[in-house]
Amino acid sequence: MSETAKAGRPVPKPNTYVDTTPFWEGAKRKELFLQYCKDTGRFQHYPRPVSIYTGSRNLEWRKVSGRGKIYANTVIRIPGPGIDGRLPLPVVTVDLEEGARILGNIIDSNVEQIKIGAAVEVAWDHLADDIYYPAFRLV
Amino acid sequence: MAKSDIVIAGYAETPVLYRSGRSAYDFAGEALAQLIKNTGIEKSVIDGMSVTVPLSECANPFFAVYMAEGLGISPTWLNYGGIGGCSATGGVSRAMSAIRDGHCEVAVVMSADAPSTRWNANYAAYRSEFQDPVGVQGPPAVFGLLMSRYAHQYKLKPEALAKIAVTQRNHALLNDNALDKFRKPLTEEDYFNSRMVADPLRVLDSVMFCDGANAFLVMTRQKAEELGIKKYVYPTAYAELTNVNGADPLADITETGFSKIAPKVFAQSGLKPSDISMFQPYDDFTIAILMKFEDFGFCGRGEGSDFILNTDLSFSGQLPLNTGGGQISAGQPGLASGGLNLAEAVRQLFGEGGKRQVKNPKNALVTGIGVIPFARNWGTSAAMILEV
């Protein structure tokens, strides 16, 4: 687990778009919470103001396994805001077991083994004092 | 839209410049002056305007109104187009509707931006919480992801992408409006030696933000004749789609909006892929061009690499591709980008292509792409067919 806070990396401010408190509270406990549509029984990510399936606001937050498979992968190699000192930076999309796709970094892994279809689990990237952010590691 | 009597009766395009120190308004002024000179119209006949939301001025929600004021135009129809690189073709289409509805007679579709001088955009939304922390700041990482997935599902030959880069560069060498920096020849070797940005995406697969403007005049053919305008082209098809597969969180990201709208523009125009005289696709990244060859049926799904390698894409070839160099080799004038490919199509159909003139073109297929969404391909896809 990466416990080193990275200098210069922006710390996200919760609730700027919709109420994401459960996501950030869960992250403090190193648990991944995603938005869940109670009408359809389906998850969605990123969080939205309504269910993308029905348009209703009958949403809640539920803990997910954090397990999934890499759907697509890249490695950022050029500098940019907030990524100083992090290059080369592996970025993937992961299809979670619960049926949502999430963008994340791969940490604590042999980067040579990152490939589409590889199994991953959530890992926690330490951003600041008590702020953890979901990333993934190869399993 | 086929058989419409509404036409594009004039175009203007400024040179593409990097860090010009000038504003979107100033570029728009240059484009308008050129448009008036090219068509011989009086400014006072312009009674409609579509303005593209620019990165360099979009903190001002009244940019379009300020633009009207700045240009001394008093439109009875004003549209402010926020679909990025689809705003030019989309602006033409919306202007056609407005003219049909009687809201205006002569509309200018104005796209001007100067983000390499002044960046004044903040996409905000969910990004600070769910995208920025991952380090995905701009389109390259998203296109790296897209390329990786395409390569996983299909055959992606880097030499095909190199051929796109080299072909378009050769065209830019013949385009006086292309960015100076890009007006030197490029080889396949240069492509393979270019820096990796976000694997497997290279620098030479990518656009660079610059400054510039373009403008189009839309009116009925009858009005054009009244105004003494001799050159015009017919937009005979237009379709757009935003947020393709938006309610499917596990959608195949190699399926783009173009696969949905391509059949519509061919049905509207009555044309088929083999009828297309030239292809002027929005080119933020080379992979987008490759995927569009497939989506528009120039070849089958997954056959893009071989199609590119087996087809002469030069201005004198079988399927002329981005004959002005495209954005990748002419420079991307911010969100005025969608008008760059459109201006080249109109220029060619007017027979004003100069040293890169396509021989006797009957039509052109132009596309736009707007904005990068979360972990998908792109936000808006737009396509327009123009016919002489």
C-alpha cells in the first residue's frame, strides 16, 4: 500500500458536483463506495445527479468489492498539472465486478504486467493526512 | 436534408498561429473582414449568427452577444454553440433551420479561439474529484486508453497511423494557413522517433492548441444569387450525437457516435462511401481518423489499418484525406477547430485548393468531435456532407 503523500498533488474537495460524502467517508476507512440505483439495482460511476438508467433520484451509496479487470490501459509520460514526480504514471479503466467502470492508477505492482484483462483489486493511494484515494493493484 | 435550397455561400479562414498574443475577437474580426471581401456582401445583410464557445473567452457567458457587438452585427437569430469541434458544422446546420423557420436570412457561423494565448476554461464538474486525482488532465490519456482498447479488440498497425501523420503533413506543406512550425516534411521514421505521450499515443498522433478563426456564410441559394455570389455548396446531410451509449457504464468504447450517425448522413444525401470525393475528418488524434474510416464504411470494423495502408490518401489519390493538413499538421485553433476541416472542404469544392486541389470534386464528408468524457471516447460526434 502506498502510504507516501505525493508533493504537489491536488487534494480533491468533496461535494463540488453532487453529494459525494459517502465516497470520501468510505475512502477514509479504505472502503470503496459507489452510487447505486435502487430502481434498477445497478451501480454507476462517476456519481451523477440522477440515475443514468431511469432519471430518478432514487439513489444510495453502497460498498463494492473493489475487484475487477483492466478494461483499457495507458502510461502518461509527459508532465502536467498535479502529476509532477509521478511519471511514468500508469492509468487504467477497470470494469468492477459490480458492473461499473472506474478510472484509476495502478500502484504497488509490477508495471510490466499491466495488461487488458488482468485482475485487479482496489488499493489506497495516500493523498494527504486522512485522505485516501482509490487506485488499483494487480492480484 | 437533401435537395435543400440552403447553401454555404462563402468561407473565410485566418492563418493558424501559436501564442499570437491576440484575442478570439480579433481573429473573428479578421475572419469577418475576409468573408466580406471574398463574397462582396455588405456587412448589413448579415442578420443571423452562430458563435462557437471558445476556450479563451468562455468565462464570459455572454461571449456571443459581445461578439455581435464587437463585429457590429445585429442578429435576429443568435446561437452560441458549445459542442466544441462540432460547433462549426453544427452551427451551419442550426443556421439552416433558423433560415427555414424565417428567423434570419443571412447567417454567419463564426468560430474563433486563442487558447495558446489565453486559457480561460474550467471544465469543473466531477473532474476535480474523479479524474484529476488520477492524473488524467487532458485528452491524450483518454486517447491512450482508447487506442489500447482498440488494439486489444482489433488490429492496430502503428505504420498506418504514421501514414496518416505523413500524408497530412504533406498537405500542410501546401497550405499557407498552416502553422509555420509544421511546414516542414515528416517521415515515417520521424513518427516512430516521436515521443510517447500516453502509450501507445505519440506526439505526432496529436494536435497542438493554437489560435485562429474561421467563418461561413449560410443563406438560401436564391439569396446568394440576389447578392451576386457565384460560389456556393449545398450541405445535403447533417447528423450529430452526444453521449453515445450514455446509459451503459460498460459500453464498448471502440463504438463511437459516428457508427450511429454515418448511416443517417448517407441516407439523407443518397450517397454511399464509394461516392465520397474527399474526407475531411476532425483529427484531434490519428486513431480518431482510423476509427472513422471504419464507422463511415470505407472499410469494415477493425480493418482501418489495412485500409489506410492500401489506400492513396493524398489530395490526388483515391480518397483525399484532410487536404489542408488537418488540425494535426495545420494546428488546432482551439475550439474553432471544427471549422478548419469544414473550411478546407468548402475551399476544395469552390476549386480554390491551389497546389493541393482535388480534381473535380463532387462532394466532401466533414466531421466534428467535441469534448472528452469520463473514460469513454468522445462527447459529441457530428458529420456533414457537402455537395456542389
